[in-house]
Amino acid sequence: MRTECCGDVEPRDLVASKWVSLIVWKLPLAVFMVGFFTDPIVRAVLWTVSLGVAGAGCLVNAARCGRVHCYFTGPLFLIGAGVSLAHGVGLVSLSATGWMGIGVAVILGGCALTLLPERVWGKYRRRNSVG
């Protein structure tokens, strides 16, 4: 069931701030994309940091305003950051195509988890009023 939450939630959505959106999601996305064209050590650093920032931002946004897709993309990006770090330092070996697999999983997963949950459950999670 789709539910749109009351108007007081929208201003708490970090996406509403151009500067926060730029710093927390758009800049990390650009850094992530640059990582595709760097050597593996630099890629590990760029992807770990950019996905970590975006994932943390999503979880903060989910807690602040109940933005539905953030409950899904936050963990995805943090897992992507962890896998990038682990692969980059050699803790796990994902074969010669490991970096491409991580990148494709993050991009396709991020797109799907941004669009689909909000189509099903609406943009914001309903908050129960107490009292």
C-alpha cells in the first residue's frame, strides 16, 4: 500500500538541500564513476570512501525523514564500500572481473532500489504519532 507522509517530513529530507545533496550523493557518485578509470588501488580508495559517504547519508536520511529507498540503498552502498575495501586490499579475491562486478552490482542495485521501493510503498514511511 502506498502512503505519502505528512508535509512536515519533506523539509527533513536531505535531498531537499542542494548543498547536502551535492556533497553526500552527487559528488560521491562522480568519484565512484572516476574510479572505473583508475588503477585498482586508487579505485579501492575512491569506491570505499564514496560508497561509504553515500551509504551513511542514506541511513541518516532514512532516520530523519523515513525516505523509503534510503532504507535499501544505504545498506547496499555500505556493503559495496566494504566489498571494495576487502577486494582492494586482497582480503577477498573476486577474480579479474571483480571490480566490474562490484561496479555493476552497485549501479544496477542502486537504480533498482531507488525506484522500486518507492513505487510500492510511497516516498516516505508513515510515522506513527504517539500521544
